[in-house]
Amino acid sequence: MTPRLHPIKIVSLSISSLIAVSGCSSPIERDGEQILKRSMLNAIEREIAHAEANPGEQNISPILDLKKLEIRDDHLEQISKEFSTDGYLEQLQAEHPDASSPIAHLVGEDLLGQETTLIGLSLEQAIQSSIGNNLSVEVARFSPAIAQAALAEAEAQFDWLFFAEGQYQDSSIPQAGQGFGGSSGAVRNDSQIATGSVGVERQFNTGGTLEIRNDIGYNNVDSSFFGTSPMPNPAHNADFVLGLTQPLLRDFGRDANMAAINLARNAERSSVSTLKSTLISTAAETEKAYWDLVQAYKVLVIRSKLVDRGIKVRDDIKARRVQDARQAQVADAVAQVERRRADLLVARTNLRLASDLLKSLINDPSLPVGSETLIVPSEDAFAEPISFSLLDAISAGVQERPEMEQALLSIDDATIQQELQKNQRMPRLDLTAQARLLGFDDSFGDAYQDAGENRFIDDWLIGARFEQPIGNRAGEAAYRAARLGRMQSVVAYRQTAQQIVLEIKNALNAVKTNGALIEQSTLSRVAQGEALRSLIVEKELTNAGYSVERLNLELSQQETLAAAEIAEAAALTDYNKAIVDLHAAMGTILQRNRIDFIVPDANQLAPGESALEYTSPSEDESEQGSVRDE
């Protein structure tokens, strides 16, 4: 097991890394960083207190010592040849030399009523296919790119905004007028008015908005009342406006205005962690499904072997080689064989179910779940020796598990929300300032010249607006909820650390237990094989062996041997599955299976391109076990 950093140092580095990413004014740094950091470190210190007291490594290396059974070597050789699963597979291969697989005749017809097609698959091939094709990974792979786009969207609130607008009005309005000599009559005012604006504006991270624009206008008035037309007519104006709106209390400062960006940045990092978590889960599920397929394959072979042995004993009884056999005893032997055939049918179905489950995980285009091709494992489980230290295992879990980073990001999110709501409960006081440079003449060219020469008096404006909800219940409630949410996130972080430690300990206990069970179950299987071998030899050498009692005992010994073989196979596959669970709990299963986790920039990710890379093992590594630890 690779040496790891101390868990406390890892947590401290994680917090420091988060602060560095958030910037020097991170909410964690501003608001009680040391208190928060101490609380988070205490969560790890409490969990590793006992492990630190005994930091040494333990070795698990299942070693078989068959001498304990005191069985002669030639008997052990005979048991291995005649009573082992490998020996039975060699027998099946000899009986069916043209079959694609020794078990081809055992699997029966597929759901289409045709002969089942079998295909071999190695564990390395299964892992590699699931990395590139698994649908859960494919769905999760889009999340970082989506989060990057959302971050860019949030950052765009501070981009410059170009705007332009225009309006034209043509009107003819009658109104009362005063004529000469006391006569009165209606007059008509005709006018054509056009206005327009073009400019840019930008929001700053302080909350203020700067606007720079150019206003232009055209005004032409034609009145039926003599001598009332304005001068100049038509008139043109060209104004330059500089405006600033700045909140001074609510919505003021980086904390309030960068909150959306900081949350989006954390969401991006969280999506990457979610993708890694999905990949860890998928790799673990695929490898465990492969070992379940190995187990189902072995059970099918064991059940088939048990049926063949039962048929031989049944035929001995039916042939009346046993003089005192009664009809009831013959029927009982027949019933046992039929029950074994029923178990064989169940084992056949279980193999198909395990094959379909593996298909769904690897999602290989050439092996869709809907196909009736049956996957058979091309490699067997073996007792892989490992060494471990509980302290190192916890260190690996704290360092590698993406859930730890997600919990840390949740704390930062809650802190950002708290700072935001703290700002939002303040009164609103907004300052408005504006300056205009005016230009006015009978043409736009002259109007711009007037503005440039500052011919007319400039226009200045400054104002303020204040508002405060009476009681401010909404603001205070939102701030209180944000504070409680931050406290909740810290507790959730501690819970995550505790859950990871629990998963690691459970996996280590399973590895240790199943490692011991491998030897015990193998010894039990060999001892049961010796018991059956001795019974058969005694039956062949003495006439007394063909008694009803002896044959019933032989049937019983066959059942016991099959149960021991299944238990041995289960112990071996459960041991390998426990190792998978251990690496998944530590978060190191990607490294174990030589998977390089790369998250490219969203703009660099081509359609259909994967964010994951699989590193093929070298030839030396392939000989030693391509996807497992050494």
C-alpha cells in the first residue's frame, strides 16, 4: 500500500487549497477561518486516534497448508484430478472437443430458442469497456462542461454591455390660439421629433454600474400661428452622458457581487468530484460484477458435476446392483437427481443474469444488453496477498475520496451564502451621480462642435435613495437560515469523514475475514473430497460397498462436497470483491486499475470525446495480473 500523507496535514492542505482558489478574501478566511479549520481537523483527529497508536502494517496472504489434513500426496493428487472443478472442466472439454467452451452444452437455449453463443471476457477488458462506454459515466461526464458554461455565464455579469435605442414621433396637435383683433381660432402644431442613444455600461464587483452614452435628438416644429416657431428649427442636440450608480450598504462590495461567481466556481469543482465519484463507483461495480460472474460460472460447473455424480449412483441403484434396494429407496435416489437438475437450471439462469448485469455496466457496442450472447469469464479469482495499515487507509480515504472535497465545497458555499445574507439584511442606500456635456444647434455637426467647445453649461446631477423594511424580518430570517446552514455543512463534513472511515473499516474486516475463509474453505473442500474418494474406493474394493446405506452416504457426501466447493468459490470471489470495496472506500480504485482521470476545458472537449483515459499495462504487469495490485 502506497505511503500516504498524515490525514491532519491532508485536511489542512485541502482547506488551504480551497482558500487559495477562492482568493485572499475567501469567506472562510474572513469569517472565523481558524475556528472552522479547527472543527474540521478535530473530525479527523477523533477518527484516527486509535489508528495512530498502532501505525504498523498488517499482511493478509492466504496460504494453504494441506499438511494439516494429514492426507497422502497421491490421494491429494487424485482429489485434485477427479474431484476439483478444473478437473471436471478438462473432462467436459475432452467429451466435447468441438465446443467453443467446456460449458457450452450446459447453458441451454437462449431466449430466442437458439443455441447460446458464448464469448470470453477478461477483467481488464471489462474495466476498460466500462470506462469508455458506461452510460452513468457518460451522463456524469457532461456535468463539468455544463458547470464551466454556467461559471462563464456568472462571470459575464461584469462584461461591458453595448446598447443602442431610438425613437421617432410625428404629431399634429390642434390647440386654442389668440388671433389679431380679438378674434380667436384653433391653431395646429406639427412636429417631428427623433431621439436616440448609443453607449456602453458595465457593472463592477463593488456593485456599482458605470454608464457612458451619447444622446442625440432632432426636433422640427411647424405651427399655423404666425411667428410662434422656435429658433433654430429644426433643432439638433448631441449630449455626452457619464452616469454612476453605486450601492453604499446593501449589495455593496465583492462579497455580495462575487457570490454568484464563487458559487458557480464551487459548482464546477463539485461536478468534477461527482464525475470522479461516479467513475469510482462504476469501476467498483464492474469489477464486482465480474467476480459475481466468476462465481456463477463456478456454481454452474459444480452443479453440473453434482448431477453427473448423482446419475451414476442412481443408475447403480436402478440397475439393482444393490440387492436389498427397495422401490422407495430407488425413488429417493431419482428424486435427489431431479432436485440437483433443478438446482442446475437455477445456476444456469444465475449465470445469464450475471452476464446481463456485466453487459449493462460495460455497455460494449458489440455486446448490448439485448443480445443473447453469454459472457463467460476468461480469468479466475485468486488469493491476492495485500498489506495494509489502518492509518494509511484512512489517510488515502481523506486524500482521494471526492466526497471529502464536495463536503469542503459545501462549507464554502454555506459561508458564501452567510456573507451574502449578512449584506442583504442591511438597509439600501444607493448613490446616483451623472454628468452631461450638452451640444445644441441647427445641425448635428454644429451640435457636436458645441459640445466639444463646451459652449453650453454642463448638466450635473447627484442623488441618493434610502429604504429599510420596517422590522426587516425577511433579511434577519434569511441571515439566520444561512448561519444554520453553515453550521449544518460543518456537521455534514464530519459525517462524511466518519462514513468514509466506517466504509474503510468494513472493507478491511471483510478482506481479513474472507482471506482467512479461503484457507478454511479450501481445507474443508479437500477434506470432503478425501471423504468421498475413500468411500468410492471402499465401494469398489468390497462388495459391502454396494449397500443402500453406503450409496445413500455417497449421495450425501456428494452434496457436502458440492457445498464445500461452492463455499470455497464464494470465499475466493468475496475476498476479491472485498479488495475492490477497500480500494473504492479509499478512493484509489482508479489508480489501481490504471485509469488517468483528466478533465479538459469545456471549450476543448470535442463531441463524443471522453474525459477519461485508460493506461494499458506493460507486458510484465500483464503477466502478473493487469488490473490488480501486486
